[in-house]
Amino acid sequence: MSDRPQSKAPLGKGTRVTGKSRDRLQTQLKKQYEAGASIRSLARSTGRSYGFIHNVLVESHVQLRSRGGANRRKVQ
């Protein structure tokens, strides 16, 4: 039997993520974000805040997308 857990639980809120585990998380989040996942969806799936995910993506030098959704236009 292996010592590693079979399933990955979401990271606990406020849990420090450092070292190799942070590197692995950066790689995983970067891959998902570049594949089209939103920061909010990544935050929900990991149990972390929007700000945490944003910071991790910035640290991994990801080109962040601009805001989506409807844009307000001038009334003519």
C-alpha cells in the first residue's frame, strides 16, 4: 500500500501552501487557466479565494485575460 492519499481534498482555507506543493499547484492552475477555466471556477474547485488564485497565477507568469461579460455602451 502507498502512503499517499487516493483522492485530493480541496485545500483548506488559510492553509499555507509553500515549496514543492505550491510549485505543483502553480503548474496545475496555470494549465487549467490557459485551457479556459476562470479564476472564480478555480477558486471554487480548490476551496481558496479569488485573490489567492490570482496571486498564484501572477507568480507563475500567466498572461491574465481581460474581464468578460457584457460591456456597457454609451446611450446615444
